[in-house]
Amino acid sequence: MNQASPALDLVDETFIVVPPATVAAAFADPRSWTRYWPDLVLEVYTDRGEAGLRWTVRGALVGTMEVWTEPVLDGTLLHYFLRATPAGPDGTPKELPPRELRREFDRRARAAKTIALGLKEILEDGREPGVGPRAG
């Protein structure tokens, strides 16, 4: 297996009608990380404030992960990147058969979208589609 190329290279984007600082705040507390990614150990290597975070990843995966908040129109485009390889019990990368790797990719992709849509539901606070953010 080529260590330069992660086995999982996942990208997700979700539009949320709140300012970037509001979305970034959802990831600011390290306790939220274990709620979102319970099988991963994250260590920040770049804190970009309201623009997002970059982590190194250990635990079930070995690699890097990032959330990036981009101001777009009247809200935020939440970008999620995961570049990692499954890890064995000793924490070193392990090669999975193609079918298992595809299952792991699908599981991680669904989990990323669940996190993003959960944040969208909470942060938009009942906003109807097509209606701007609440004045507050």
C-alpha cells in the first residue's frame, strides 16, 4: 500500500444559512469531536478560527481531517475533508479488501452528512427553505 495515498479520500459540502462563525463554533469545543467521531483521536494542527480546523487523526483511522467554513450568499458552505487509512489495533495503517474499504468509505460518508445535516437543522432553527436567516 502506498502510504502517500490515503485509502479514504472523502469530501462533503453542505450549505447552512448561518454565518461561518456560528458553524465553526459547533466544532470549537474538543468535547464535540468525540461526539461526532467517537472512534477517532483528533489533534489540531491548524486552527483557522471561524474558517475551520485541521486535525491529525488516530484511532480507527490514520491521516488528516478538516472542516472549512466558506461564506457563501447569506450563509456558509461547510466543507468536510477526510484523508485517512484504516488502522489496525497497533495504530498503523492496514490494507482492507476492496469491498470492506468501500463499506468503510460509505459509512464515513453517511456519518459526515449526518453530522452536517444535524448541524443544519439545529443552527437554522426551523428556518423554512427559501427564507433568509432569522434576524437576531
